[in-house]
Amino acid sequence: MQKKIPVIIDCDPGHDDAIALIMACCAEKLDIRGVTTVCGNQTVDKTTLNTLKILSFLGMKKIPVAKGAEKPLLRPLVVAAEVHGESGLGGVILPDADMELQEDSALELMKRILTESKVPVTMVCTAPLTNMALFIMSCPELIKNISRIVLMGGGIAHGNKTAAAEFNIFVDPEAAAVVFNSGIPIVMCPLDMTEKALMTMSEIKEFSKEQGKICRLASDIFSYYADYYRSEGFDGIALHDPTTVAYLMKPELFTTRDMYIQIETQGKVTDGMTFADLRTCSDKPAPNVTVCIQADRAAFIRLVEDCCRSYDTGTLV
């Protein structure tokens, strides 16, 4: 029997974070040890409430949830209300949460899980990297207990918050710099891949015919998200954050390339950029990040849909 991958999910729901949580909770391959929340798509109070509501709705009330950073390390918080609405889950109505928030902070929960785990844990980060950076700076002795960080963030060719910077990195580039310089193995799911792995408008329309409880939730998420992406000229929605979970479930769906990446924190027009050294010269630094550069789009969308359906059939994926 294949051993499960122990994971901690650090998130800021957010519509695509919600889909990532749905996928992780039905993934037979994953063992979710805890979920931590952080400011990003909305304030940490809102992202935490959304996390509790989502997990309650999924019936995953035993997963410990802890609240993390309220603001970036050094900067004022920038949220994405224009994308995710004032609640962080605009257009989606969920019942009140039926589970308790941990008294521990996100940092304390991470420390406890990593101290108690008998095997290294994978960190799945779908938000600004503030919590992760605080952990690395506060508990350097526990870094060895992290097997890798699989994150959604950055862009090699372009950004989405600015021309150079992707939103998750832009919100807290100082934190991202700590993480990328930590020496922990990193798998990065950047815009270059996620914006090509679109769920098309026709696929959204077809999926809306599904009648299961979780499928209806996902359909509401897709529909609200589609309004934003349509206004931006996309013929579909980019399910950014779910690519991290999909990578752990089925890494064969992704083409990767090892790169050396630094985070720009002082650039006048490149602040928050994930700067990749793509030179061919022999003396460039050794790679520090495995970058997902391409995904099997159709197979990825099928996986997302299968995960949503699995709740209604009572099966794992």
C-alpha cells in the first residue's frame, strides 16, 4: 500500500484555494495534518472564516485549523477584493462553520506538527508566504523536518498584479525571499503554467449540470470566477492554487524545469518579481526551484472535476 504524503496546507481562501482544499480532502494520496491561514486574498479573519466554513461543509471537522499572519512582514496588506469579493468567497454562500479554530497560532501549529511527525512533511502554500517565512526564521532547527514546499506563486515571463510580479509574491516579497533562500526544496506552480491550464467557459457550463452537494459548490465558485476572468479577456478560468494539489496527486501531469530564482524586493518596476536565471553560461548559480512550466490541461481539469464528484459518490481519488 502506498504511503500517504503528510501535508500542511497554508492558504488564504479565495475561490481557487477553496477548490484546492476540496481536492486535497478527497485525495487518497494525501494526509492533511493541519491547515493554516494567512492574509492575502482577503484579511486573515475572512480567510480563516472561509477555511472553517469550507472544511465544515466538506465534513472535515477533525483537521486542525490555525490562524496566521495578519499582515506581511514589512509592508501594508494588499488584498484581492476585485477578484474574490469583499468576503473572499464572493458569490458563494456556505453554512456557518461547525468546527473550532485552534487556540494555537499558525506558527505554533506548524511547529507542533513538524516536531511530532515521524516523517518529513510537505508544505502546500497557496497564499503569500508570510507564515512560511515566519516559521523558517523562528524554527530553523525544524527545517530538516520539511521535505519540500509546493507553492503557487510567481511568474517567469510576466506577473498579474504588476507586469513583473504575481499576486502571492507581490503581497509579501520579503517573506518570499526568506523562503526561496531557505535551502528547502521548492516546487513552484507559476502563472506561466496556471494561465494555460484553463477551465474553459464551455467546461464550466457543462459542469454546472452536476447535482451533487460539492459539485454545486464548485459550480458556484467557477461561475463567480468566470465573471472576473471574462472581464480580463480570458476564455476560461485559471485554477491557480489547485495545481499544487494536482502536482502532489499526479506529478506526471506536469512538465518541470529546474531554475535558479531570486525574489526582487527593491526594484522600482520589478518589485516582487520571481527573477529566473535562464542564461546558458556555465558559471550561473545552481538551481534552487523546480518550476512547473506546462500541464496536461485536459487531464488537470478532469482531475479537478473528479475530485468534486468524489464527495457525492463517497470515493477517494
